[in-house]
Amino acid sequence: MTIRDVIDIGLGNMWRMKLRTSLTLLGVVIAIGAFVSMLSLGAGMQKNVSEQFDKLGLLFTIQVSQKHQEEGGDTTKSPSLNDSVLTKMMNLPGVQLVYPFEDYQVTVSFDDTVFNTKAQALAVNALETKLFSTMQAGIPFDSDSAKQAVVTDEFIDSLKITEPDSAIGQKLIISVKVATIDSALIHIFMKDGKFLWDRLKGIRFDSLFYREYRSRVVRREFGDAVGRFIDGYLNARTTVSDTLTIVGVLNETRQRFRVQPIILPLATGERFSAAGFSGDMTDLIGALSSGQLFQSSASPTSKSYSRVTIDLKRGYSHKPVVDSIRAMGFRAFSYAEDFEEITKFFTYFDLGLGVIGLIALFVSSLGIVNTMMMSITERRREIGVLKSLGAYEREIKLMFLVESALIGSIGSVFGILLGWGISRVASAVSKIIMIKQGVDPIEVFALPWWLIAVALLLGLTVSLIAGYYPSSRAARLDPVESLRYE
Amino acid sequence: MSSSFLKTTQVCRIYTRGPQEIRAVSDVSLEIKRGEFVGIIGSSGSGKSTLLNLLAGLDQPTSGTIDFNGTDLASLSRPKLAQYRANNVGMIFQTFNLLPHRTAIENVELALYFTQIPRKKRRQSAKQTLEMLNLGDRLDHRPNALSGGEQQRVAIARALVKQPDIIFADEPTGNLDKVNAGQIAEILKRLNNDGLTIVLVTHDEHLTSKYAHRIYRMDFGSVVDQRSTEDMK
């Protein structure tokens, strides 16, 4: 008996018992459909996340920053993130590029509009990494010292430019108010047009012999001097300006990864940052505590960055690089580590959904058992005839197993189609909801090949398990009794 | 007629129903020669059908031996017994036992599923056998579209198509009218004349005395009488 004979017999029998077979098939179809549609949700979400990670090159990106003191019980303070450290990082195996992340508050003048926003400086090769490379329009800078800027599409919205292409070639005047130590020191001596000695006039020098008065005056004047210093540092800033041409418009998704609205070439940007601090209070405190405040910020060896981004070579694992950087005493954040956690979450998520699908499949398998048992009872005489004709027990067993497998596989195929249909409908509905809520619609369902294979394999396995007992029973039937069966 | 090729020695078949033992066949020793037409007669419940099932390899004896060409069927494994049924035995039943959802030719072809005959040749052999039994115009008819006599002829074709060594017929005329019964008996006789060994179980003594070379009479599971038609003449 060939396998084709067995399949022919199985199909013939299923065709003969159309209604019963259809009902059993329906059970399998619904179960596999539920399994597929549920897992396609998990697969779709996972696909979205991994595509986003991959699109942005996040799996090859490591963010490095200084450790804050006593962070996580670790009392050691990170060394300064300066250029020599960056060179060390650059020499680590697997590192493609190391570039600092620095941002500053800038004032933008465009036509008659003036507004404040944030800018960052970036080397041309950094702009070519995956994190930045998807441009809606234009190209990256010509050079690190070009008077050019790359902006985000959200930024051009604020310029009232609707098409990214029309932003290319537009001129922006970027101004940075920078605070210097000079202005802060001068402020101690002169504030609001009043010199220090004008204030000193108010002191009754003859009363300085009295201890209480003397300490009150010292406390007041010292406090006042500190106040003037900070005030001078923060407010009495000088302005550095440049006219830059927009050469590229970045995709807005970059916004989610702390890309600032304006990106300047590295050397051009340094002009702003080298002039002094951005005026941010935390920067001032940081500079005071690190002792950098009174150093020349223009000195390249002493220049310290708050954050550095590492772009890895493709095919290299993030782990050794992250470990080396942590060993250097820095905080390293790898998106790949995050991605591993997300993948773990999705595995559990898929497992949960899969279990629900499996329960449905278990119920449908009871239907298969029932159908096969009924079929055996009805075909008992046929089994007797086949045995009298010389059928082996294993052939009888195979006949019923194949029939069961056919129910499983046909049910799986239609179940996959049903699951796909359900996911399409759910996807369309979810997209409508997303659009209504002002969110960019994304595909939340996916039907990868592995899911189709798993569903087919599962349908087949469950049907074979379900058919095993009935087929064994059929094989063991006594031919004489079967031939007598009415 | 040549030497015996199916021989039973002290064959017993005992069924156990709870505490009760039923001796369906008791100490039967008989001999069937190649090319012989053997009749087994007896009243209902005499054990003749049980004996036939044992000889056809559908059942195995509780004790005793059934020797077929030097092989003891009683000691064969179930797969070997199935092989014996597939290659050496053709069976004809009182109730025809045709599969109702299959056509005449498909029913006949079914017997070849368990032989080594290639798929392509099966249909051709089935068609030739049915034509030989004057059923050439009934190939695609299902059993319910055939008369009782035609159904039994399809059953004979199914038994014949694999060219067995021996045909066991269990009351083949039991469900047929006199005319059809006569036709079936004639077919069996013709096949026997062509050299095929036939074992016919029936309660119709007239049939066996007309066609069989040797007749075994059974009662209460035992062979109570044995004679050849030569003796009767």
C-alpha cells in the first residue's frame, strides 16, 4: 500500500463524511486561526520594535556618560569624558566611530521669526551613521567647518515650511548667548550701572568695630558677591552669531532619540560651545565641581563632554565594548541590551498568547478524537474487509493517522488563512484608531514564515496525537469480529 | 491433483466468554490438496466458518497446527499472517462485503493495494478480472446498483484478481436466489477446473455433492464425517 493509496483512502473517506469532517475541520480552523492571529500580534509588535531598532542603527549604538557620584552604591566618580578618553574608546575592537553629544540653547532668526531652540554639533562621519542618515531631503554637511545645518522636519514646521525640499538652501541666523567668567567677575564689581564702591558707600565703617555689625556686613556682602557672580554668569552673556544654510532635513523619528532640532558641523558648533557655557544652571554646578570653570574651554585636551555616542562596526557584539567602557569607569547604555530585554518580554508575551491558542487547539483535538472514533465504529466492517484482503495492522493504523493528519493539515492551512484574515481586519481597525488619535499608523500584526511553519506543524502534531489512539484501536480490531459487525 | 498443501492437525479454537469456554473448533485434522474443491458442510454453529477463518489466516487456533506449504500458520506473527492473506488467499463472503462507497472496479482493485502489483497495473488487472466474470459493463457501478448475483461476482473478482493459491468461500450462495446461486457455483467450479483450489463452506449439501471433490461434515466443532465424491459414486 503506497502513501498515495493511504491519502486517497483518507480523502475519499473525508469527502464521504462531508458534514462531520467539515465540523471537525472547523474546530481546527478556529483553533489555528486564534493561535495565528494572537501570535501574529506578538510577532507584529516585535517586528515593529526590531525594525525601529535596526532602522535607527540602535543595536550598534552605545551611549556613554559620566557616572554621577554614589550612583547605584558606586561611590567612584567617572574620569572626565575628554578627547583622550574618546581616542581610547575609538581604539576598542569593534568601534566604528566615537562622537560627543553636546547641545546648547540657541536663538534662531528666520525671516521675521525669532525663537529659542536647542542645537547640537556633530562630525560629518557621525551624521552618516544610521542614527542620523535617513534624510527626508538634502544631504549631510560638506565639511566639519561648513556654515551649514541639518534640521529635523519638526523644526521646519516651526519655520512654517511645509515641504522638506523647500527648506534646503534657506538661511538661518543662529545666535548663542554665552556666559564667560570675565562677565561674571565684572558683575561682582558692577551691576545695573552701579559699581561695587557705590555699594560700599552704604557701609558705616566706624561701626565695623562692632562684631555683630561687622559679621552682618561680611555675610551680606559676600552673599551679594556670590549672587552677582552667578547672576553675571547667567545673564550678562555675550552673543555669538552665525548665518548657516540648511542642507538637510532629518526624519522626525530621530527626535525620539534625543537628536536636537538643529545639527551643526562639529567645528562650526564648537565656535558656540568654545565661547563659554550654555547658561544652564546644572552645567555651571558641574563645571564648578569639576574645577573646569576656570580652565580655558578652548583647550582640546581639557574639553570634557557630558555624553558620547559610540557607533559599532556591523557584526560586532555590543557586550565587550560595553564592558570595556564600564571598566573605564563610565556609564554605558546600550540599546542592544534594552533590545534583549524587549525580546525576552516578547517571548513571554508570545508564550502567553500561544498557550491560549493551544487550549483552543486542545479542544479541537478532542473533536478529532471523536470524529476518528466514530469513523472507526462506522467503518469497522471495512477494516475487517481490508484485513481479510491482507492489510497489515500498521497500514490500517497509517490509514486513520493520515486521515487525522489530513484534518489537521487542511484545518491548519485554512486556520492560517483565517488567522491572517482576522489580523488584517484587526490591523485595519487599529490603524483607523491610531489615525483618529493622531498617531502615525503602524502595522501591529505580522505573519512571518516561522509562524506559518509553527502553526502547520502544531496543527499536524496535535491531529496526529489526537488520531493516535483511535488509529491504534482500529489496527488492533479483530478481523473476524469486524467482518461480523453490523 | 497434487499433494496436500494445506493441512490441519488437531486444531482447536476455544473462545472464552467470562468463566465459560466455547470450543468452536475441536481437534480438527484435515487435508486439502492443490487444485482440490473441498466442501465443508454442517448446520449453523457447527464451527465450519470458524474453521474457514483459521484456514484463511483471519484467526489463529488455540492449539494444533495449520500447515500451509510447510509453514505453520498457527505460529506466524500477525504481519506474516497478513502477508499470507494478501498473497495466497482469496475470500468470498455470504454478505459479499463490498465497500458500498466504491465502484465495482475500485472494490476489486482494493485487493491489489496489499500486494506488490504496481499502481498502474492494478486497474488493468481489476478490469480484466471483472470482464472475465461478465461484468465489463458494470465497472463503474456501486454495489447498491448491482444485483445480488452481480455483487457476488464482484466479490469473486476481488478474490481472484491477486491470483491466490486458494479461495475460501463462506456461504457464497447463502444470500442469492437459486439461479444466481447456481451461476456462482458454476463460476467456482470453472475456476477449480482451471486449477484453483477452492474451499467452500455451506449448509447446502446438494451444492457440495455436485461440485466438491471432498466433503467434510462438521458438528459441534468437530469433523464428524469425511468423504470424497468418488466414494459417493
